Amino acid sequence: MAKIRRQNTAPELALRQALFARGIRFRLHQRKLPGSPDIVLPAARMVVFVHGCFWHRHLGCSKTTSPKNNAAFWEEKFKANVTRDKKFVRALRKLGWRVFTVWECQTQTNLVRAVNRIETAYLTTRLQRRQRARD
Ligand SMILES: [Zn+2]
């Protein structure tokens, strides 16, 4: 439980597989970037976090339950996680990265939509970069 940002989780693997199948190439867990994003697409300067709904508090999600025992302890812990996530997003944006979050539940129920969103942004950005290079 000490290490909240577990790597190579099932949701993460599902998303990676789907992106790879679309011909999108990426790197994994770039430790030199804030928050060590799960998926990094350098060609489009995009990063993707795959978040567990419980730990990262997916709002309105049925997986985002709150333990009844030690409620105050958990609230503190959850708050710290959310604050940390926000801090990483801000730091990444400052460095010029676009940040995407895919929730665990989305990889189970709506993976295609999550992949479409990332693919569209990826292709658009690459196209713009190529055009800019040509001008
Ligand atoms: Zn969720």
C-alpha cells in the first residue's frame, strides 16, 4: 500500500495494447518526467496516466468507495493523492506536455473511446508538427 502508483496494471496493459494496435508508438514510465507518466508519446508531446479509480478518486465512479474504518486516515490519504496528481499535471503542462488521464473503469467499459481520444490528439498534433516543419 505504500506504493500507490503501481506499474503495469491490467488497465494500463489494456490501454497499451489498444494503442499499439492502432500503430501508436510510445514509451513507458519516464521517471525523469513529473509523476513518471505511465505512457509517453514523445512525437506528440503527450503523456497518459492510467489511474485506479479508488486510489485516485474518480469522481462519481462506483469504484470510488470510502472505507468506514479509520475514515479520517483515508480521507487524508486520498486528499494527498489527488493533490499530488494535480501537482504533476501542472508541472507537466508547464514543460509543454499535454496530459491525458484514463480511468481504470474506462479501460473496462469504454476502452475504444479512451483510445479514440488519444489517437485523435496524437494524429492531429503530429500533422500540425509536420506542417509547421514544412512551412
Ligand atoms: Zn472510475
